[in-house]
Amino acid sequence: MSTLIEDEIVGLLKKGDKKAISLLYENYGDALFGVISKVLTDPDMAQDALQETFIKVWKKAKTYDSKKAKLFTWLYRIAYNTAIDKVRSYNNKASKEIQIDASDVYTLTGDSLNQDVLDIQKHLSSIDEKYQIVLNALFFEGMTQQEASDELDIPLGTIKSRLKIGLRELKKIYDPEIK
């Protein structure tokens, strides 16, 4: 059973009425911030995650189905997943910091480079565009699969499938004996 305020919020969300966001914030903001704060201990990151949560809710409002979940459960999942994505993104960026002292970039020789893969962008353009877009986002723009999903507005499962198929297509180019 949903409450009157839930019904009102859902109705406004489905219509694209911006009043829905202020009602969501008033009625669920503190609870969602609490959920996010359990995952993210940094208050600034938690605030960012809360804002991202409301943006996702706004963008995905038409996908909400009251038969599948209560409004709070749906909001909770979005908030929790957003917080987890923030942690992963932060950890990913932290692990990519350049370690100058341990770098062997200057010791590379022409012999150690695989000349066959230096033309990967040329070969990338020979596969279907939907795979190119995903591979480019993930490997050349450095996005995570979730970031690519959000940025390209493609479901995460589709991103994963296109990555797998795209890599398989590139593998056929580099090793034609594989079918």
C-alpha cells in the first residue's frame, strides 16, 4: 500500500513536474542521505551522491513501477548503487595515480612494443559502430562500465554484451584463424 504523498510524488514524476524533486527531497532526502552515508564516510562525497541520486531518479522516473517495488525501496536502490559507484570510481581513480619513481616508461624499446596492436584505432573503425562506441568509451576515454552506461544512456547489460562482442570482433581481426 502506498501513501498519499507517495502517490502524489509518483504522479508528478511521471508527468515530469519539477515539484516532485522538492517533495522527494523533503520526504526522503534525510533517509537517503543516511543510506549513502553508511557507504561513503566523506560528507561531501555523500552530498554529491545524494544529488546524483536525485538526478538519476528524475531521469528514470518513467521506469518506476509501483507493482514491482515501493517508492522508498526504488529510491533506496538507486541511492545505494550510486554510493557504491562513487566508491568504485574513487578507488579506481586513486589506483590510477602515476607513480613516477616506479615508472619504466623510459626503458621501453621498439622491440618490446607489439607493432600489430599499434593500429588498433584503425581496426576499431572496421567493426560495427555500436561496438566502437562502447570500446572507445571504456578503453580510450577511461570510463567504467557504469559510467559508460550512464553517459551513453545504454543499459549496463547491453554495455557488457557490446564489450564482449566488440572484443571478439577485434580478436578476429588480429587472429583471423579464430572463428
